[in-house]
Amino acid sequence: MSDLSAARIRHSTLCSEIEHHNRLYYRQDSPSISDYEYDQLMQELLALESKFSELSSANSPSQRVGSLPLDEFSQITHEKPMLSLSNGFTDDDIREFDRRLHKELGQPDERLFNYVAEPKLDGLAVSIYYQDGVLKHAATRGDGKVGEDITQNVKTIRSVPLRLPEGAPERLEVRGEIFISHAGFEALNKTQASLEKKLFVNPRNAAAGSLRQLDSKITASRPLDIFVYSLGVISDDDFATTHSQTLDKLAELGFPICPLLEKVVGSEGCLDYFTRISKIRSDLDYEIDGIVYKLDRLDWQQSVGFIAKAPRWALAHKFPAQEKSTVVTNIDVQVGRTGAITPVARLAPLFVGGVTVSNVTLHNQSEIQRLGIRIGDTVIVRRAGDVIPQIVAVNLEKRPPDSVEYQFPTRCPECGSEVAIQGEGIIARCSGGLSCGAQVKQAIKHFVSRKAMDIDGMGDKIVDILVDQKLIKNVADLYSLSVDQVVELEGFAEKSALNLISSIEGSKQAELSRLLYALGIPQVGESTAEQLANTFGNLDSLGRANIDALESLPDIGPIVAENIVRFFADQNNQSVIQTLLDSGVEYRRIDVDELPDPESLPLNGKTVVLTGTLQSLSRSDAKKRLQALGAKVAGSVSKKTDLVVVGADAGSKALKAQELGIEMIDEVELISLLDA
Ligand code: D41
């Protein structure tokens, strides 16, 4: 026998053996050999393939160790879009989901539907495509239409089959969630620490960071795993008739399926499953953030279809916010852009809702009183989804004898000016104005920010340095900075200094609404600034406007009107504005008589709410365009709402709109409304 034939036989044995151990390790959780022995097999395989290059192939287990680094990820268009999930939060949301399906399908309520219930993993959605039983490519979800090609990285995940058994459909795309287990996460962070590398904040971030590696050898060293939850493209029309059957068949083909998945009956079956999994959630070795219910019958799935990128036949039932307790080690205050003084609780770090929390805002003095919180107290911290963490209660039983009552400062910790209290302890403000270093810095950071003057390259650190070194003391001073001054600063070279100065120059041509927003008048946000620009047309007219004229505008109340008048009456502000204009900052004056009469606009007087994610335009663009048609865009659904735009992953707002019988449209309908 030739060397090559002998090698071929050994190669084939090694391949089967390695894949067998992969399955034992990842699917059955019962490895029969040590990591060391596994590595020996892999080394032998690699050695064979390097000696006989004809033996290596795209589906050899040697791919599991990664291949040459890429320069960038290329894009993959999903043949079928990757949909997202609608959310529900309460038991009634689930019952309503079930009722709606009965209605849509014209089925009597007595006829209970079968659902598949499964944990909702907090990982990353991927699509993996097999042609003739061989893994061809894998992609991230991306925006649902186009994702990134992460084939090399996905091949390194040992529980992902590289080759399917005989009889697999010719074309098969599976979709699933890639994640890192708690155990894997702990081990990974231990390794990171020993290499003096940055630790990952949670398993999801670790999984995301690992998948986004251009060097798949790094990905190969990360403990990634996968559960497959649905089909994408398939060449075999008769593969299955129910979702549960689909998953059984995928399991037979060697795909890892979440072992907790169950077929349940009716909405009460769903809710019972939810209760059971909630109880064991903290014992699971992976992070989950809810339960997904899917209508089992595929023909029914087909007939109810989807709305705004999410199937109507599936619902993600999110777990309620997570709460944990910790100790308040201190309370101090932060000084904001307009001098607002906000108390912040410093906490003994705790891991809640997937992140480490060590600071929590206490909002204002009356919130501290309401909670009755003292330094040294044990408090309960809640974090719901992506919402900022908050303290919900103090555990008085654990109050130590030496707890300290918090004294709200009477002087600004930054500049020593007196603190003025407005509105029954709701707002505390440093009275130092632009003589307060903290306010100056914040005001400049706001001025240069993206939605304001958008000065690229002017990060927070640079502003701090410029103010600390006394090169600037207000926003107008930015325009007299020179390359020579900037190049002297730490971290700058000739080129970067030139770039910064040229972005400052580039910001001189501004829209009036942006300039107004940039000035940082208290409580004048983007939309108020826009309204002011369109009503007054230029800074002079606005500066002369009195309280009555301002209050007559739809969104401006007495407090904002007073803030505006006060801002323009201030000598210091006037001189800053004058200096800005003298330095060449220009805005296009708006001829207010040319603007369309609001009465003539198609959405005049209508209140619209946007919810969920839009795919083809950003939420802020959608808002602007709706406003241009005369609509008022509100943040929450109420009886006053006229129309709700439902994007992907829409949650409680869409449900509320449905309850109130408010008209709802999806993204496609929105676009045709905007284009009409
Ligand atoms: O565990 C999950 N994260 C999960 C995500 C799951 N168990 N099932 C899912 N099912 C779908 C549909 C119904 C659209 C096939 C999903 C997702 N989608 C999903 N994940 C990320 C976006 C959508």
C-alpha cells in the first residue's frame, strides 16, 4: 500500500474519531477521553494533512482549529430573511397572543393549540447553510437581510456538524443561537486574567467578541456552543409538518437542540412551562432571558404569516427584571451641563441582568428621601432588559448601626458655588454657570456632540484637556484654537491636530436647529430646537421673543419658555453667541413665511408612536419625516394616540395599542405614508 493510501485510511479514521468525541463532549456532555488525548488526535490529523495536502478538505475536523486570518468579513445576503421575535411580558400578553391566533385561523377557543416552548437564549443568532450535507457557509443575522460571513469561525465550534449524515436534504439552512455557557465563561475569563487581557463583562459579550474575530484561531480557543431552533432554506418540501417534528429531524441530523424544549398545549400550557423554567433558570449553565412559544403546525404558521419582520406565530415571553441586593458604599453628586446636580449611589459591584453595576443614579434629593436611603444600607437593584439599573428599595433589616444619613451638598463640589434648589427638591442646580468647570466641560461636550454641531474627533477626553489647560473656557473659544496649540497636547501629532482643526472648521456651516440645540438651553432638546428654528427663522427673532410668544407653540410650556427667555437675556450667553458668529459660524436663515401652513399638512394634529425596530430607516429619521408631515411623535401609547408604527421586536406598546383599538401600521405602510 502506498503512503498516501495508508494516510487516507488513517485520516478517515481520525476524522470519525474526532467527530465522535466532539459529539460526546458537546451533545451528550460525557467525554470519554481527556482533553489531552483529544489534542493528540487533532495533532496527528493536522500533521497528516500538512504532509498530504490532498487530504485536507473544507469539512475536515481540522477546520475546528481555525484557519488563516481574514482582512475583513464579507457579506452574505440571507436567501430568506431572518425574522425577529415579538415580545410579551405578562400572562395576559400570552393569552392574547393565543386568542389572536385562534381568531386569525378561524378556530374556536375550545380547540387548544399545540405550541413548542423553549428557553430564549441570550446569545447571537446565526444561519448555517449546508449543500449536499457539507457545511458551506455561516452568517450572522445582521439586519435580518444581510449578515456577515463568519463561516471560518462557526466551523471551529465543535458542536456544529461540518458534515451531515447520508439522506440529509440537498440544501439545508439551519438557524440557531450561539452562546457561551457560564462554566465556559468563567474559564475564559480566568484565561484572560492570566494573560493580563481584558475580562469579558458577560457571556453574551464574550460570545459576540469571539464570533467577530477575523482570526478564527482565536475563535477556536473560545468555548462557543450552539442550539439550533429553526429552519431557513430547505430543498425538501416534505421535511416536516410541525415545528416539533422539524426539530426532531434536525436532532437526528446531528444538530444540538435545547434539551429543555417541550411541546405544550394552549396558553395555559405555555404559562405553566414559563413558571417551571423560571424556577430552574438560575441553575442552568447558560443565560436565558425569556421563553419562546411557537405555534406547532407549520401550515398554520404559513397562513398567519408575519408582521413587520416578526412572525405572528411566535412570541418571546420575557422574564421580568432581575433584582439583586448590594451595599451602598457612598453617595456623591455629578454636575451636569446645565448645572443640574444629580446624586449617584456608589455600590459594591454586583452582577445583575447580565452586567456589572457599580453606580446607580438616585435622580434627585426627593428620591433619596422617598427611598430613605443611607450610606451603608443594603439596597435592591433592578435591571430590566436594556434599561438603566435602578434602586427599588432599602432593606431596613440589614441597616448597620453606623449607617450615615446623606447630606445633600449646599455648594457645588466642582466650583464651590451655591446650590439652588428648585421645585421641592426635584432640581438642584449649581449657580456657578460658566464659571463652573464641570458645567463648562459638559456644555462643550454637548456642543460638539453628534446631534449638535457634530465635530468629529472631539471626544470627551480632549474637551477635558482643553478646558483643564485653559485653552478654551466656552464653546466659542473652540473656533479660535490653532493647530499649533493642539499639536502640543498629549496624544496629538501634526496630522491628528490638523484633522481636529479641520473638523472644527467644517462645523461652521450649521443648520439653525442644530445650532440652537448645541447652545444647550436648559430643556431645549432636538425637537423643541427644530420647532423654534421653524417658527422664528433666526437667532435675533428668537432672542427677542417673549414668554407669551414662546408659550403659544404647541410643545413649549411655561418653564421651557422661561428658560429660553432667560438664556437670551444673559449677557454672558449673548457674548458667546456673538463670538460664535464673529468666528464665522453661519446658519441658513429660514424664511418662516415660506414654510407650509401646518393646517395643510396631512398629519396635522395627529399623534404617532413609533415602537420596535425599523429596518429601512432610523427611528430619528422616521420621526423627522413624520414631523415634517405635521405629526406629533410621542413616546408612549395612550388614548390620545392616533397611530402606532409597529417595527420588529415590538413589545408592550403594540399590545397596548391593540387593547385600545388604535390604528397600527407596519414599516411598509409607514414608508408608503411618508412617500405619499
Ligand atoms: O433562543 C433564542 N434566542 C431564539 C431566538 C429562539 N429560541 N427561537 C427563535 N426563533 C425565531 C424565529 C421564530 C423568528 C424563527 C429566535 C429568533 N427567531 C431570533 N433570534 C434573534 C432574532 C430572532
